Amino acid sequence: MYEFDWTSIPGALPFLAQGMVVSLQITGVAILVGIVWGTLLAMMRLSSASALSWFAAGYVNLFRAVPLVMVLLWFFLIVPHLLETLFGFPRGSDMRMGSAIAGFALFEAAYYSEIIRAGIQSVSKGQMAAASALGMGYAQSMRLVVLPQAFRNMVPLLLTQGIILFQDTSLVYVSALADFFGAASKVGDRDGRLVEMLLFAGAVYFVICFTISQLVRYYQTKLKTA
Amino acid sequence: MITMNKVSKHYGAFQVLTDCTTHVAKGEVVVVCGPSGSGKSTLIKCVNGLEPFQSGEVTVNGISVGDPQTDLPKLRAHVGMVFQNFELFPHMSIIDNLTVAQVKVLGRDPAEAQDKGMALLDRVELKVQALKHPGQLSGGQQQRVAIARALAMDPICMLFDEPTSALDPEMINEVLDVMSELAQEGMTMMCVTHEMGFAKRVASRVIFMDQGRIVEDDSKDAFFANPRSDRAQQFLAKILQH
């Protein structure tokens, strides 16, 4: 019978907290960049200029057709070389955080752009017509009229995608970056208590993600009644 | 003020407008009627370029709408339009609906835009609703706000696209009253509507459309007394039975 020993957890908490900060940083930046870049992609996809539309479609299809962990590995292997060559970064500097964030942001943008595209299409065409009739140009109509409504409808989906992204940050273990999951497994290895540490890490992920998804659900019911 | 010369439009093989020619003089109120699918809405949307057309010419105040050189947003800013489904901006308060384009398009001072907006809301008797959102108002109230929103831009003419078709019967008159007042003040108006009572009271001329063509374009009295085409006679017989 396996004997659980949880004693290594309290001492490891500061290290785990640092890992959590890394996870949250990656999540936060990737969500922000993903939404901004995803919005641009969605607008390109919906634009009547076929070159833009094709580019966006190609981008989205490419990133949605490859596994995330592979994208992360590409960025881990390629980005440092690129920065060294292009911008003269010193060889061997630690790019793991930067390349992880870049990988996540560019990957997630593909998913966000599809959510945002659906959101833009959910706003009735008449709204664009009304904005145009008032003399607003395309960019103004989008910014003042269409996107605010689109985002309002999209908030639940965007948050849900954010939760998935937060869980996926654990994949940065491929670059040996100490995010929360990585930190937990390092401590577990060190103390020979991997099972306990991973159970604990799982519980923490669960509590965070479950809480946020409940908030999303609450927001959704509020949105419906509003 | 508005001229249309042989305007034609098609979606693929489907011909929506064929050689439509008419004009609206300053201060005139022209009612556009006809069976559904006859191209009435498309016709007035060609006036501010919301619907592109393939051939012919539309000018507003001498400016060609179809000319690629024309600054369409600038032109549209001075052509008021009221839609069947109101199309107020649901994420903004009523007063913001009236001020946003004044400030962002015309570059008016926000305080001035606010004053103008409140005065227009007062005019359509909705000043007390200024801070509410469109969803909290009845259809008739929303349409009055939509008219006020268009007027806030100091339009040189107004286009109405079936402004009462989406309204419950008891709300139609409150909207028609506002439109009648506008007409009396000399606003140049082009109205797609089935409200023949409104046409009889307010219109200077009536345009009757069928299958994308302007079949009749006559003074109000001539149109109602003696429509020349069979289609117009049938249409009037059906619509005036009630």
C-alpha cells in the first residue's frame, strides 16, 4: 500500500508560487496578444480584399492543424537563433520565457480569431449599415459599433478559451521552463514525492479553472437576462 | 436635391433595379411604394451608396454617389437614414446614440453635441429616456430616437426605409407624426412605406415600383385618383381595402 507523504509541500510553496507567476504571465500575455492579433486576423478574414482574407485563412488553418506542443518546441528551437541573428542577442541568453509566450500568443490567436470572427458575424448587418449611414468609415464603424457588441457577446467564449490556455501552459515543460506544473514536478522529483506533488498541482489547477468557469457561467446567465 | 438617372443593379443574374430614373427636389416628400421585392429599399439605399449599383448615376446635391472619387462617408454624414429595424446602437445609452456620430464624424464639441441631442430628444418627446438603453424602449420610441439620431447630423435630406413596418399598430402613428412634422418644416424626404394614409396626407409625389422598375412617378393626387398601370391599380385596390 502506497503511503502518502505531503510534508514536502509546505516548504515548496514559495517555489511553486514562482511557478504560478510564470504560468499566469504566459497566460495573461498570450490572451492579450492573442485577442489583439486574433481580432486583426478576424477582420482580415472577413475583409473583401482577397489577399488579406487568404492570408488569415491560411494562418488559422495552419495553426489549428498542428499540435500546440510542437509549435512551442519550434519556437523554443527557432526564436533564440532568430533573435541572435537578427538583433544580435548574446548567444545562449535565456529565451525560454519569450519564445514560450510568442508560441502561445501566435497559436492562440488562430483560435481567438475564429471566436472573434463568429462574434463579429453575430452583430446584425444593419448595425454596420446604420453606422455607415451616419458617415462613419469602416474602421470607425468597427471600433465604435460592431466590435463592442461583438466582444460583449464573446466574453464567455474568450474566457473559456483563456481557461484552456491556462491549462495548456503546462506544456512549456518541453522547454524545461519552471511554470507551476514544471515547478511541481521538479519538487516531486527532488523529494521522491512526484505523486503527491502532481495530485496537489492538479487540485490547484482544478480549483482555479473551476472557479473561473463558474464565473463565466454566472456572467452568461446575466448576459441572457440583460 | 436627389437625382437618379437610369440606375440599374443586379446580384449575379438577378436584376434588382432596371433603369430607375427620378428626382427629388428640395423640400419635396416622395413616397416610394410597391409590392415586396420590387426594389424599393434597394432604390433608396442607392441614394447614400449603402447599396452599390452597376450602371446609371445617382447624385445628391450635385455630388455623384457612384463616383469612386466621392468621399462616401462625408456624403452620408449629411444624408439622414432611418431603418426598418431602427438599428440603434444597443450598447450605448440613448443620448450616446445621438452624440457619437456628431462627435466622431462631424467633430463637434461633446457638450454641444449633448445639447443638440437633448433638444432633439425633447422634440420627439423622449428627453426623460436619455440615459436608458435602446432595449428598454418600445419600438415606436426607438424609431423616434432613430429619427432624432439622423436629425442630429443636420441632414440635407432624409431617407426612410419602411420606418413603421416593424412596429406594433398602436405605435405607428407616433412615428408618422414625427415624420409629418418634418415634412411640414420643409425637409426633403424619400420614404419607402406602405402607409398610404401618410402618403395621401404628406407626400408631394408617389413612386410606384414593380419588379425593379419605376412603373409610376406621379403627383400624389394623380396617383391616388387614377393610377395608370394595372399593377398600381391592383396594388392600391389590395392595400386600400382595409
